[in-house]
Amino acid sequence: MVNENATLVTNIKGYLKQLGYDVIDSEYYNHINEWYNWYRNKVDSFRKYNIYNGYQFVEKERFTLGMPKQVSEDWASLLYNDNTSITVDDEQQTDLDIALFDNKFSQKFAKLMELTFALGTGATVVYKKDGDVKIDYINALMIFPIHVENDEIISCAFASVVNDYYYVNIHIKEDDHYKIINKYIKKSGNSFVEVEGGQAEEETTETVKMFQIYKPNITNNIDIFSPFGISCFGNAICENKDVDICYDSFKDEFDLGRKRLMLPTEALTYRTVVGEDGKDMEVPIFDRGQTEFYALPINDDGSNNGITEINPTLRVTEHIDALQTKLNLLSSACGLGPDRYSFKDGKVYTNETQVISTNSKLYKNIKNHEKLLTSSLSELVQAVLYAVTDHEYEGDISIDYDDSIVEDTAEIKRQALLELNAGLIDNIQYYIDVYKMTEEQAIEFDKKIKERSPVEEEPPEEE
């Protein structure tokens, strides 16, 4: 898969070069591929290693917890889940909801967020096909920046594999509009040719940017000039290795804690026995590939110590304590705070039951990531509504994240109600605090509530 990714990147860069476009920071894909390997838990250079048993090297495979994927999953769920809502003006809300529902946005965007935090960058592309609004969800390996201004990708190409050829979607900013080019291509020798009968749409021009870029709101310290983001575990590779080394040692503790035999080297040689057919055959005295045995050389005086038995004491508590410490360091390095994970009963659990303190590092990091995510989601909403109506949307966009995991919503409602009853705030402020409405939405909501409420008639005056 990694080789296929490398081939795709090389070929798409070659095709864009053929069209006269240079891909910015093309060497950065090496880092993205590295994070992709850790996310898949397929880093053979780390997982596979050799142990010398006194006679020969024995190949081993390290046990791992696969924490890079777990960390990516957690960041995705903290930032976008089923409780996240996107609100626009009433007359456009239905159009937006239908378009997002038809594109299975809630499920697919959650997956994109996981890949975005794993690989550092993600993208969506909005377009119309046969009259319907479509959204493509694109991972970092399929994103090819062409022009960047102030760390923002202005022009960009996106690619995917279709059967034995490539689909390339290019967005070029020209003055106050975007030129969008769609091509199906395949490689022919050292160049690329368009596929006959490809189903790509005609070249189009749009006044709204129809692609959106998503990144963790973390400064890219690998390359501060790169338009790509950095993986949420990009600066925690060493901590992740420590977790896996500790976990592997914990698993091995039960293997190594079994009875072990120290053998003279001659014990690992062969001896001659008579087989069932009456013929002599050579068989090993012990299996020299096992790590339960360790061969000792002959002493200087030509003697050996015979077979010695060793019964180690298991260090279970020490390993659990060490592993918990390593998990705390990894969690902190990934921006999740020092107590996100706990190891018990042989599994890693996420501490989800506790309300996250507003003073915690995790809370501050969530709010920091939400700033960048809100900007990109707002661009997505504008692109979707533009595709639906053929007009630019200029109304309000409100994105309400799931604060129940960050703050005690019951306490917020209780406090707001007390302040309302005491006259410290009005209905409008109550709706803003409790329901996360904008001021305009709160005023409109309050107006509708009052219109629906029956007007009590004043009692007739007594004569």
C-alpha cells in the first residue's frame, strides 16, 4: 500500500508538472507516509527485531498497543461527533441539511477528521453531478498544493485512483474566481495522456472556493514553511515507541518468567538415534530456535556447568506502573493531557466519564483546534449552499460543538436559570448561554416563542 501511495504521488506530481504546475513541498509526503505507517501499526523496522539466545539470533515481533490510531480516534471524536450541529439562516437550513444527509456527512466527516489528525491534513471538495450536490473526502496523500499565501492553500489539486487510471481535480485561483479542471489520465511512457471516454465534467468556473483544507491547529515544527499540517502524534513517536517497548516487555514477562534452562553449547548439537525404519538419523538434543534455552560456552578448563534451572519472579506491578507512566507521557505529548488513558485488566481505557476541566490542557487544546475547524467548516457550508442555489451565501453560520464532554452543561443551565430568575440576564442571554445561539438567532427564537404564547385578556373593570 505504501509503495502504491508513493507511485501515485510521483505520477500525479509528474502530470501536474506536465501541465505547468509545481507541487509545493513535495518531499513532505515522506513524513505523511511515515505517519500513515504508524497509524496502520505497520512499522516493520520497529516491530520486528532479533534476540541472541547464546547460539544464534532469533527473530521476534514486538507486541504493540496501536496507540497512534487510538489517539487519532480520540481527537476526531472530541472535535466532531453526532452532537455537533451546523446552523444557518432558516430559509437555507433545509437545503443544507438535505445536502449533508445525502452525502452521509456525519459519518464520513468523522472518518476524515480521524485521518486528518493522523496524517496532518485533510480536505473536502464540493461539486454538482447530475444536479445533485456531492462532497468528496480526501486524505493528505491525495492533496497537492499548487499555490499558497500566508500559510493558506489557495490553488490545489486532488487525486484518486479509478481502476487502472487516475482522476485529477484541479482548482486554480484566477483573480476573483476559481478555474476547476477535471481529468482522467493514465501514464504512457514518461508522460501522461487523457483517458478516452473519461466521465470527467467539463472545465468550470466558480466564484466560491469549492475545496476546504483541514489541519490540526498545531504549528508544524517539522517544516515551518510547509502548507501541510502535522500529525497529532508527529512529535510523540518516541513516546509511542516507549509505550510499545514497555507493553512488549510486559507480555514477554510471562514467557520469560517461565522456567528457563542454561545449557552447555554441546546440548544444542545433534545426536544419532535409530528411527522406526531401523536407519540412523540425526536429531537435535534441544530446539535451538527457542529463547527459553540459553547456551553457555565451555569453561577455560574444558568443563561445563551442566544444565542450570532458573525460575524468575514476575514483575507484574512494576510493568503496569511503568506502562501507565509511558501512556501518560504519550497522552501529554499528543495534546490530550497527562491522564487521558489508563491501563488495567490488560487493556487501555479512555477516561471519558470525567468532565474535562476548563483549566486543563486538553480543554485549551480542544478550543484551539475548534478555531481552525470552524473556519474550514464555514467554507464548506458556503460551498454547499452555493452549489445548491448558485448564489453566494452571506448569512450567519453557527457551529455548535459537543460541549458535554468539556463542561458540565447541567450546571451551566442551572446557573443561567438562577441568573434569569434573579433578573441578572434576560431571555436572549439565557438562550445564548444554554443553547449556544448567536444573538440574532436568540432574538428570533424569543420572538417566535412570544408569538406562540397565548395573550391573556385583561379582566373587565368593575363598575
